[in-house]
Amino acid sequence: MSARLFIIGRGATAERLCELGNALGYSEIRLTDGVPDDMHASDHVVVAEEDARRGQTLLLAAARREPPPAYLGFAAPFADGQRAMCALAAEKLPAGRLELVCAPAGVDVGAVTPDEVAIAVAAELVAVRRGRCATLMEAARPAARRTGTDN
């Protein structure tokens, strides 16, 4: 698999997702406090910041990057994900960019703990990578981009 996984943020969910990323076979996994300058169109990016306002700022910065990543998710509680999508909708993003953002990120399994949230996000990453439609948090986002590059 050539995709890299960037986990932007700090806290238990980010750390757990980094651990799970190793099991998912990404060519590189990077845990960072800011949006990397070297993102590629094949990369998967998850903003997993404990501070919701900072997370929203990081999500916006990642959404503005060119080229956009193959996956951009915001690992956050449902209400924070909805607020982030509303805030992104008010920004002047490139055409079609909002539809690429998964906020909140993850398969809807009722996750509460950082471990559960990380597992839910990892499950969505697998679904996206395999070109499958998982039971996503559809009510909070317009659509998730599915590339199916690793069938």
C-alpha cells in the first residue's frame, strides 16, 4: 500500500490511532501537531485533536491543502463534527472540497473511549481503502470520498 497515514493532533485517540495504523499496513505513519507540508493525493489524514477549536483550525488547514488527500477525517464527538462541517461550509474552500471531509470520522459503532474512537476511525480507513461503504456518521457530513485504490 502506498498511502501514508498522517494523524494530526495530540491525545489518547491520536496515539491509539497511530498504533492501529501500524496494523493497517500504511507505508508511513506520522503523528504530528500540525498539518504537514508534504501531503500527497494518495495520503489519508485524520485530525484527532483533543481541543475541539484547535482541531477545527487544523481541519480547515488540511482541507485547504493542494492536492487534497484521498481521505480527510475529523475524529471528534458528533456535535463537534457537525460544528466543524458548518464552519468549513462557511469558508471559501475549493469546489467539491467540503464533500471530501469526513466529520465526524469513523464507523458509527457508538464509540465513546479513545480506544473505541480509534477503532471506529480505523474501520472507516479500511472501508475507504477497500472501496466499501461502511456505516458512516452520514447525518453529520455530506459524503465521504471512497477511492478503492487497494482492493
